[in-house]
Amino acid sequence: MISTGGVDFVAGLYRRYAADLVRVVDRQRALAADGPVRTGLDDLEAEITYLLLRQLRPEHVVEIGTARGWSTSWLLSALRDNDRGRLVSFRRSRHAAAVPAELAEDRWTVHTGDVRARLDSLPGTTDYLLLNATHTRRFGRWYVRSVFPRLPSGTPVGVHEVYRGRLPWVRREGRVVLDWLAEREVPHFTVAPRRAPEIFAALTDLRRELGVEGACGRTTNPMIWFETP
């Protein structure tokens, strides 16, 4: 879907859900201003994730890695606006997440501790997976061997911090995931400026046209999206 449709597919989502997205951006900006929220996903990453969930209308979303609730709130906002679906989050931190009660309600379950010891807590079906935990080579090797084989073919996946930093090569977790995709000839999509400058520029212009100003003001965009083979 996103990996084959590319920028035209994503641009279509921006246009289709623009009004809802602007409202969510405003709420997220207020959330960041009101409390101790670490804005892990930057603007384009968070917005595209929200838009994908709006379009996919998933029943079961899994988030591996969350701290103070920024990415969690984006995911839950999409489920709320779809009026369907549940989120299961895994996090190591025991600090309370700054997730508004009206978003959590009966649509969010959170497990604290090392997800590697909690595989039995994964839903029987995963319709969208967000990976944003420790960005080490060891953890990447673990989930491509232990989590990816559990996913049905065609499951949408987002992996954060792949095209990170200013170096011209990819290391650590990102290298593991990209090698795994290359071995299976699976395409991926990114809006990282140093990897896809034309896509980044096109979506930046479109956001300006639609009045989407961003919730945290960062657009380094190292994330990738793909569908499992």
C-alpha cells in the first residue's frame, strides 16, 4: 500500500483527511505544551502514521516502544476518529504516559517490561505494527526473527530511527531491518530528507497548502514503512 503507492498515495491521504488531521495536530501541540511529553515521532512521521491508520481502519494495532505517550496519543487519535480498533503498547519505562483519558478509554492496553519476555501478550492478529523501542542491532535482530514471522503477509509496519543522523550510511537497528527487507526484495517508503529529498519537498509543500503546521516542529523523518512479505 504505502510502499508501492509512494508519495501519490500519501498525498492522497493528506488531502482526504486534512480537516481531521489539522484538529489532531492542534490537540497534540497542546498536549506537548501542557506536560512532560517527549515528542519521539516528528511531524511528518506522526502525521503519516495517523493517516495510514485512518485509511486502514485496523482492529488491532501494536506499538513496541513508548515512553511518555506521544506516539501512543497519535495512534489512539486515529482509532478514536475511526470509531474502531484497539491499541496494545509495550514499554520498559514505569513512568506514567501523558495520554489523555478520552483517548485511552477502553481502546488501550499497556504492558510494562521487556517485550522479549512478553510475546504471549501480543494480539492474535496485528493489523499495524509500530516499532520505536531500543535502536540497537541486537534488538533489531530479535524482532525480525521473533516478531515479523508472526505477522501475516501484507501487514503494514513502521520502524522509527532508520535513516537517522547525518551520516551517509545506516547502522545499528536500521541496518538490520534494511538488510532483512533487501534479502526479501521488499520495498519501503520514507520521507527522510537525506534519503528522499524530492518526496520530502513535495509533502512539505502540500502540508503548507493544506494548512498543516505540525505539532512539534521537527521534520528529520528517519522512519520507514513497508508491508511484510
